Amino acid sequence: MTSEIQPQPTSQTFFYQLDFYWQAIAVYAVALLAYILLKGTISEYTLSVVLYDPLVILLLLFIAGSAIGLLINWWAQREIIVGTDFISFKNRIRERTYTLQDILRIHVGSDHETKVRGKFKTIRIRTTHRRRALRIRPGTYNDEKGLTQAILRLKKNLPARHR
């Protein structure tokens, strides 16, 4: 048996996930529908619905907020492109590219700031042109493991003093 070594692509593109927004809209809509059906009255084949109930208004605001967030993030078309010697952050308006010469340090670790969901993997990239580090949460992109592996390959290409 001969096993062929698969060449690594020169660059990989990772797109921002919009699944969370769809799920939020669906859950809030089902909750709204269930509440309306439980709260409404049925008399002689008609359903009367109370729309001025505070819970109905609150659920409608949640649905509207999730829909607006979905539309904004869909329009932005955020993506990360990782190559062997660069990382690029791209959206509909602009693209920022950082080469190995611009990157000071890459740290892959866990984020303890989000108390609700527990620990998340975060990637912090220190650059020469920014005062604060770039922060990437791979879980919000389409291929979390692939993005982490691509950034770790980029980290191996950094000079030894910058790792």
C-alpha cells in the first residue's frame, strides 16, 4: 500500500456562521406561537389573540433583534483567510492582511470571560500595527478545527522569538 501525502492548500477560507441567529429566531417564534395559543381564547371557530400582552411584545422584540442581527451579519460576509505566510480578515467593506513580518505572537488558549457557556477556545494575535491583540473565536466560524489547525501552521512559520 502506498499512501500519498496530501499537499496542504496555500490558503484556506473560513466563513462566519449564521446558525445561531436562525436557531434563535426559530426558538423565539415557537415560544411566541405557543404563548399566543395558550393565552388566546377560542369561541365559535375564531381565535382571539392578545397582542398587547407584555410577553408577546418582548418575544416580538427578541425575534426582531435576532432577525436584524442575522441580516447585518449576512450582509457583512465576514471571513478569515489563512495562508502559509499571512492571515487576512475580510468583510464586504474591507480586507486587512497581516503577514508574518507584522505578527508578533500567536496564542491559542481558552477564554474564561463568558461565564454562561463555560470555556471557549480563543486565538489572540499580537501585531505590530495594533495596540490591542486580535481576538478570534474559532467556534463562530464554519470549520472550527480547520481554522485552529491553519493558525497553528501559521504559528509554526513565525520566527522562533515570536512564537
